[in-house]
Amino acid sequence: MLRAKKRKAAQTAIKMSPGHVHRGGQPLNKRTASRKRAALIAFVASLSVIVIQQNHENLVNALTRPVSKVRIESMQQFVTEEELRNLVSRYLGVGFLTFDVLGAKRSLEQHPWIRRVSVKKVWPDTVAIDIREEVAIARWRGSQLLNQFGEIFEPAEIQRLAGLPLLIGPEGEQYRVMKQYRAVSQQVFPAGLRVTSLSLSPRGNWVLVLNDLTRVTLGREKTVERLARFTEFYQNSGIELHEGFVSADLRYDNGIAVRLEAGRSAELALR
């Protein structure tokens, strides 16, 4: 009987009030814990004040040190490092905290070749620039360029891009012309042909130039079928005839009209 009573006494659990933490077998007083936390916070704050007071001059010099260095973090083809530095130069010379990141970004994005730019400050006196240039796909109406999205941009000089295809059309029709350019380029590519120019007249007529040599008139309708007929004829004709092509008119239901280099004309009926 005595043994049974001892086991029962040993198994008795310690009961604690809700919200109290038991550490080392003793309940922790909430008020004591709060005092300890407050004392620790006060100590850290006091220590921070002492450190700041002792290093006040160094901290002020570090925070007001002028941003004077420009670091270019990207490779670019059309925008020079000198141009980038000139665009942000008026923002330099101010303290690290007061450097105008948004102003520098807006200034850089005024450059016609810059599509997107990232500007960030690097402690203690540097500004880092990362740019993404426009990708020119074609010339538009001679003096402008189109990017891969069909958007117009206008750099000061585009002579070095004379090898890009020339697209021409009414104002505001660049997206339509770009879409047609991609379609006809894919259609003639298997025949070894390259579209070097494509124009859309105000009346809706399509005219393209292939390999800088042959002018092809597609007309306003059935352009896919007409161009397919021409590429079939081109692939089946001899190389001698290829070199003599000056122009081809595809505005026929059953054939094409070809003008050769020597001035001879030929009407070809295809079935």
C-alpha cells in the first residue's frame, strides 16, 4: 500500500496558470521579463548614441561624400560610355543620399537607342548603369527605324544600318507593314530569296523588292497565293533567268508577267 501511494505522488504534474512560462521548475514573472527587455533596449540605444557621437564627423563625411563615379554594367553597340556619362553628369557631385536616381534614369531614357535602363547607387560614391538597347529590325520610310515590336524610334544617324530592309507605308501603318514583312519573308526564304524592301501604297497595293534586284508587285488581295505562284516559278526556272529578273507582276489569276534585264518581256501562264 505504501509503494502504491509513492508512485501516485511521483506522478503528480506541476500545474501552471495560463500565459506563464515554466523555466527551471519555477514560473516566470511577466513584469520581470518586461523590465529586462526594456533595460536591454535602453542599453543598445545608449551604446548607439555613444558610437554616433564619437564618430559623428566620419559619418557626416561618408553620407555627404559626393557621387563622382559612373560604372557601366552592360555592353552596348550604339550607345557609347561617353554619352552615358554626359547624360548623368549634371546629377553627379551631390551626396550619396541626395543623388536623384529617377532623374538620372529619365535623362538616360531620352537617348533614342535606350529602351530600358536601370540606375542604382553603390556605396559610397558610385552610380551603376545597366541599359538595354533597342533592336532595329528594319528602316521605316527612310529616316526612322522599327524595333522587333513594330515601334518607331529615330536615332540621329542610321547610315550604318543601310543593310536593314526598308519598309514603307502610310503614317501609322507600321505594325501592319511589319506583320506583312514577316509573312512574306518566311514565304520566300525556302526559295533562297530575301526581302530587302516592302511598301504599302495608300490604296493598299503591296510591292516588294527581292535580293536588292527584283521588284515584285503583289497587288491588294490574294498575296499569299500570288507569292506562292512566283516562288514556285522561281525555283523551277534556271539560274540564268534568276540573274535576269528585273520585275514581276503577279496581279493575274493564272500567271505572272516578268521583265528581264535585257528589256525583253515574257508573259507566263502557269497551271
